[in-house]
Amino acid sequence: MANQKVKVDIPTTFNLGGVVWTTRKDESIDEDVVGRCSHRESVIEYRSKINRSSDKKLSESSIKNTFNHELIHAILGTMAEWELHDNEKFVQSFANLLTEYELSKK
Ligand SMILES: [Zn+2]
């Protein structure tokens, strides 16, 4: 059986609770994070390279996981579930399972 290349698609825009969110790839975000979620701007930013000074790309599944992580922050904030929103362990576990689901579904 041939290996299936993982191809993730990150949306450019989506709605949550009637609010239009946009996403953008930004290689210049802080070195210690790979993604960011701004409720004030309704924007999710993510990086596709390992760091600013590198041309090394993150794996597609890792970019998808980053996007899912930020999406879960966006959803929980929209639900005003701020305690869960700020629980990074919860958000990361949720993102890992969601990414596994998305990459394994047929
Ligand atoms: Zn987070």
C-alpha cells in the first residue's frame, strides 16, 4: 500500500458564534510559540517554519495540531469558558485528539 502524504488544509476564514475569524501564517511570531489566538482581533496566527532564522518547515500534522490548539482556544473563548480556555493541558490534550481524529478518518 502506498504511503499517503498528509495534507492538511487550514482555512483562511471561518465563523464562530456569528463572528468572522481569519487565519494567517506568520513566521515572525514570538520564538517560543508556534501559534496565537487573538479574541480582540478574531485572528488565529500560526507559524509554518521551525523558527524565524530557519527554512526548516514544521510537519503538516504539527501545523494542523497548532491550528487545532488555537481553534479550541477560540471556541472556548466564544463560549466564555475562560477557565477551560486558560487550561493549556486541557486545550493541548483536546487538540491532540482532534488532530488524531482528523488525520485518521476515512
Ligand atoms: Zn494555548
